[in-house]
Amino acid sequence: MTPSSASPSSPFVVLNAGLQMPLVGLGTYKLRGLEGVYQAVDAALAAGYRAFDSAAVYRNEADLGRALWDLLPKYGLTRDDVFITSKLGPKDQGERAMEGALHSLSQLDLGYIDLYLIHWPGTQGLPVADQRNPGNRAQSWARLEELHGQGKLKAIGVSNYTPAHMKELIKSCKVPPAVLQVEFHPQLCQAELRSVCEEYGVCFQAYSSLGKGELIADPVVMEVAKNCKRTPAQVLLRWAVQQGVPVLPKSSNPERIQENAGVFDFTLSDTDMHRLSALDCGHKYCWDPSEVA
């Protein structure tokens, strides 16, 4: 995906579904309770964020929707000015996918969801190697395709899929996935997955860009940050967006939220980009989907 830009402060990628998705969005994992969600969304909108990433398992869809309805007018914005992502919970994988997606739509109460993802290739309650998983994934995708056709889900995609899961989906789908959202940072460069996404025109999106916060203390990251007078978090986020990879930094701290948005007014040198990429060792800080059948 080649990043385009509507304005210097809000670069975006154009998805295969035709939507413009901002390169930086606010991740809302672990944001719970209306007050906390409201404060984070307020700070994010003030800092220029126009994308928000939720999920059924985050249990904050209703609070996110309510906060946006309350706060968008404050910034002269409407529903169409923001990009909302949510995800189907593993407990709804398969025959309950329609019910799960409709519940997300109801909880958010924003009329439609810009991007809806299958959160996990497996099914809650089934062993990772269970041979029912592929059928459940296919059933979920068919239901998402239906809702996409009705305009309720403007784009559909997947999260935590392996190259094998992606190829399986591409082979059988009627509507191709618009996005693959996975863990991505200098210690996990995901070369094979990125290649698959490029081949099939799927936007590769990152989560856990800071390695659950551990990478901000990496000596190489700290040295690069010191040399370019930026924070380690900004360097890690810039490393991704400079490659055209959208990111979803999560924070409940208004100052941190603003800081994380400041990744478009500097560039990392080729040398620094290579130094960071050389940290790749295949290390996962989050879920490992590699054993899911």
C-alpha cells in the first residue's frame, strides 16, 4: 500500500475497498469505562487522530461509540470524518459470526463500521489444531461478506492470520480482505506476511508497535531516538509508517496520545531504518497464531 495524503497531518492508505484509512489510529485495547474512553478519545481527536480501533473482546465498543457521538461536534467533525475498526470475537467464530458482527454494530451505534476484522483464526473453546477451524473461518468470512454487501461493514479483513491462513482465504473468498492486522515491530518484521499482502493487494497493518512497551528500552532504539531528538516510541512508530504500514498506538495518557501522533514531521535515515530492521529475530510479544489449523 502506498500512503497518500489529504493533508500533512493526516496521511492515509487507500484500501482495496476504496476507503481511505489513516496511517495512525488510536488503539483502545485495555481502555475500559466511559470516563477513560471519553478522555482518551477527546485527547486523540484534539491531537488529530481520525481512526479508532476497537474489538468485541475489548468490551468498550459501546463506550467508544458514545464518546464519539458526544465529542465529534466539539471538533467540527461528523461520523464520516472518522474511521472505526472493530473485530469479531473468537467466541463468535463460525455459525455465530452474523450475530457477533451485528452486536458490534449495535454496541458502537455509529450506523456502520468502516473496517471489521476476524480477530483470530481459531475458535474459542476449540484446540488450536482442531480441523473445524478452517470451516469456521470460512463461515465467518461469508457472513462478513453479506454485511459488507449491505453496506454495514464498509471494508472487511482479518487479524493474526498466518501466510497459510491468508492464502486459504484468498482462494475461497468472494470479497478479498482489505486489511491484515498483525503484530509488527523491528523484532518481528513479518517479511513473508508482508509479501503475501503485497501480492494480493491487502493492506498490512501493525499492532503492538512498541512490543508491549519493552522495545522503548532497546539500546538501538534509544540511540536512534537520541540522535534524532525524538522519543523511542516515536521512532518505533515512524519506522513502520515510513514503510507505509499503518499503526495503532494505544494509550490512555493524553500527553502520550499527542506524542504518538507526532510521527509525520521527521524522517529516519536509511541507516537508522536498516539498524532498526536488523533487530528482527521473530520475537512475538502477543498471540502466536502459527499453530492454528
